[in-house]
Amino acid sequence: MAQIENTANVRKGKSFSHHKKQVLRVDMTPMVDLGFLLITFFVFTTTMSTPKATDLFMPKDDLTHPQPLPNSLALSLSLSDNNKVYYYNGDFNEAAKANRIFETNYSAYEGIGKIIRQKQKVIDASGKFPDGRKGLMLLIKPTTGSDYKNVIDALDEAVINDVRKYAIVEPASEEISYIRSKKGSGF
């Protein structure tokens, strides 16, 4: 009878050994090392962009005897809306009478960049001026229809094409009237 009780105890599960559940521990040290290596890699391989500024020198107000600008050195850009630029060489009234006011855009290769480079070549080829292409005076005339981006694009082209003398001036009323007549609507 004693044997029957022992087998009954065996069947109840008392003689079975219980396996303890082991707690899995994940070591995060290699993962942290990998994270720092990746951060270090991206910091060293990316280039930090530094903002570039264009110097804009304004004339002094106490100029008593301003020197006249020869018409052959002046290039005027009238900035209009819809990314249109009207340009002419020299005096506006003379250019309007001779029908020598042209329209272009802000493209570096076919727009105002090309116009500036052509004007510089004409100045160099003339041989009249000791400064050559450095004597070019670029007059940027934003209208109320142009926006801030248009002015910055024009200044960028001046810097890219190494224009040493440039100014932002208000367009004359005749220029505004001309642009309105070309557009067919007001500003």
C-alpha cells in the first residue's frame, strides 16, 4: 500500500522538477556605442552651411558734387511683377525714344545674368574707360509689383558677375508708366 501512495504522489506532480524562468537581460551598451558612432559620423560628414551676406554700401548724404555717370556705363533693371525685368542702357528717356527697352527674366544664363555679362563685354571692348568692366554701374529699380525675392535675385546676379558698383533706387514715374503700359494693368 505504501507503494500505491508513492505512485499517487508522483502522478500529482510532486516529483516533477520545476524549471525556473530565467529573466532575459539585454545589454544596451553596444547599441549606445553604435548610436554615438552614427552621430559622430554624421556630424563630421555633413557640411555646415554658413549664411552669406552681401555688403550694400549706401552713399553719404553730404555729397556736394556728385560725379555724373556716363550713359555707356549705366545699366538699369526695372523689376516688375510676374518675374519680369525691364532693362535699358543709359538714360530712360533716350532708351524709350529709341525703343531700346527690353524685357527679360531672372535666369542666370538667359536673363539678367546674360544681360550683365553682355554689358561688361561691351564696356571692355570699347576701351574708353580705364576701369573696364569694373566701371559698370547697375541700377536696380524695384517697383511695387516686385517682391523681396526679386530684389535678392538681382543683387545675387550683381555679386555673381562681379559688378563692383550697384545701387537700389526708386524708379522714376516715367518708368512706372512704361511698365504699366506694357502690363496693361495697374500695380
